[in-house]
Amino acid sequence: MRAIAKGPEPASLTAHRLIPHCDYDNYAAKDDLRHALVTEQRGLCCYCMGRIHNGRETMKIEHWRCQAHYQEKQLIYRNLLGACLGGHGQPAGRQHCDTRKGDRDLQWNPADPAHHIETRVRYELDGSIHADDAGFDDQLNDVLNLNLDVLKNNRKGVYDAVLEWWRSEKKRNHGPVPRERIERQQARHDAGGGELAPYGQVAFWLLGQKLAGMTA
């Protein structure tokens, strides 16, 4: 997962909350909301980090705290995220992200700075994602199904590319890779303000581990 920096909410959402008897279902300007979510998430699903696009048929508006149990949060922008379709229409075992989650709770919100989501997950060589906290690790697997084979393979591809870059740099330098070179490579995976590469947070995390393992 990648931390999401929430931007200003759409003006249409602000205005809608002022209407008597407003709720999420009668909020008509969901295109505004989808655009804002995709933009601030830089084109990535809030959970699996796969690509999302602005459109009813290409993404879902996720309520981190679900509408069924937290009606008071249904129009709170910080509670709203952009998610992929997550295998919608497929058997439950092939579903992931919001589609799999349904009305269940998650321990941590990627859009809440206080939750420090990027420090709570790690990635393994086989592309799997895990958490040291046992409860959250169960949620990654059972609630979000983020270790579904296709997602693992996508993350493994990014992980392998970083390792290949690492080996190439060591060979080119005839020794350890300089810290500044790693930092530049890491920055490439979070640069600019446009769309990010799907699953690129895996590379950012792994390069951060390389930096953390170096002496100052």
C-alpha cells in the first residue's frame, strides 16, 4: 500500500452536504468525486496499487468505513477512496480490494497520515505483501485478498526489476552502489505529480530497505 495525500474535496460534495436529507446515494456529481480521487491517488488503487481510471466502469468509490455501519461517514471526504474493480463479478476467491472487503472494517487507512500505512507493510521476494501486526496481516489476506496470485505476480515483477537494477549497478561500480544513486532511483518512483507506475511502491519500499541497510 501507498500513503494517500488527500487534497481538497470537490466543491460539489461540499455543497451536497448542505442539502437537507443528503446522503451518498443522492449525491449526483460522483464524476467529480471520481476525478478527485484518481488525481490525488495518482492513478492507483488505494489498496492493491493497480491502475485505475476515472469512470463508473473502470473504478469504484470506496468507503473505508462502510456505509452500512458508519452512515455518518458516508459523505466525509477523508473516508472516501478510489479502488479498482477488484474482480467484480468473479467468484469470491478471485475478488480483492473493495469488492472483497464489502462491509468489513480495516485497521488502517492509507489516507490517514496518523496511520503511517507505508511503515506497516513489507514485500517479499515472491511478491507477497505482509504486515508484522498479526491482525492487519490477516486483513491483508482475508479482507482485501492482496496476496491473490495475479497481484503477487505483478508485485514480483517490480521487485525483480529492482534487484536486476541493483546487480547491474554493482557490476558497473565494481562494488557497492553509492547512496546518492539509490536515492535518485528511489525518487524516480515518486516523482512529479502525475500518474505513478502500478505497483511502483514495491520498488520505493525495496530501495528504502537498501538505504536503511547502509551505514551513514
